Amino acid sequence: MAFNIEKRHIPGAPQKAYEKGVGKPEIIVCHECGNDKSTFEGEIDYMTREYRVAFTQYIVGGGGRIVELADPNYKAYGAGPKANPFTLHIELARTKDRATFEKDYAAYVWLIGYYLPKKFDIPFCFNAGRPGIVTHKYVTKTWGGSTHQDPDEYLARFGVTIDQLEKDLKAAYHSEDEPVRKPAEVVKSDSKEFKIKVIVDSLYYYTKADWNAKAPKPVKKNDVFTVVNTLTVKGSKMYKLKSGTYITANTKYVKVI
């Protein structure tokens, strides 16, 4: 799915060319605002007031909204003087509401993984230098000029690791129809132990409670496993096994014995 981009350019924001020229950023930086007390509009207001100190070209929040705060053909002040000359910046506003986060995350992944790399011809490469996509934490570690460590901690609140962010961005980058994965919703429903048997010739299981986390090799027909919990993951039931892995609870593939 595609997202609408609202243009609300900051009056007076500088328009200085990137290191390689106008319209030629080399790096897209993933940020989050780092302020639990702020709001989506509050972050926009802050950057509008304080653009001489700090601003990003884009901000995502408010339930999947994307606002372009400055012309992305020119650099912003988002990650310190050492990295700003070659980086394009996307801020993510915070929320405590999971439903809002999922909409924000979908827009964030689409913008960073699909739209901007295509717009500026930036190849997919994650946290591995120039050119590519990096986190603000990576900028701090690699080029300095900043002390920020985002967006790791905030994303982790909703179960999104940096490894998962990379996978989601990569999937968006290589997609033609722009699919965007939402973080897995996991809800406990039953913790009674029982056994199940695989009733199809071959069936993939999962390394974690995530339908995208397939194990390298499938299990086989008549294999028996002990279930220690039943989960609902993104609307479909999944069993947690005694081994610590997971498998579908769909009765087309497994049966309780």
C-alpha cells in the first residue's frame, strides 16, 4: 500500500546541497523522537521553531501520517555535523497505543524501505556504511558528531528488534506492490499442555511467535510435539512447543492427540 505524504515545509529552513549535490543523499537515517511526553504535532512544532538547531526532512506518526517538513533534495540537521552532509532523515513520533504504533510503523517502513530509496536511487544496505539505510545509533557509532542511540529502544517496546526492522525494510525495498509488515500481535489464550501430531507430509515451524520467522527445515508427517501454550499471532492461532519453537494450530496441518 502507498501512503499520502503531507507537505508542511518549515518556513525559513535552509536549503543546502548534499555533499554530492542537490538531490543526492547517500544515506537514509532511521530516527525516533526520544520523548515520551511529546506528540506528533508537538514534534512538528518543535522542529518548526528550532530548525536552526535540529530538523528532519520527514516525520511519521499520528496513526500512519507522513509529513514532509523540508525539501528532501537538500540536507537537514538530523544527526550531527559529520553525517548531515550526506544523510536524509526520517523521524518517528512516539505513542503508547499499539494500534497507533502499528500504523506508524507501516508508514515508517514504506517511506524508508520503499519510497525514498526509489526516489533517490539508494541501494538496500542496512547499517553497513555508505550508501544505504542506517539507524541514528549507527551514525553515532560510525561517524560520531551525535550521542543518540535511536530507534532501538522505542521499537523494542512493541516487539520490533533492529534485525526485524532490517527484514521489514528489505521486504519493502524489493517489493513491487509495497507490502508492509505490521509487528506481530501476540496474545496468550491457553497454557495447558497437550500433544499434537503433524498430519501433512511437510510443515514449517517457527523460531519465534512470528509467521515470518520460519525455521530452516520443516517437520514431517506423524512427528509428535508437546504444546505448552496457545497464542494468537496476527489473528491466527499458533502453538508454542516445549522445545521453545512454534507451529501453526491450523487443524488442516496438525491434530491434537
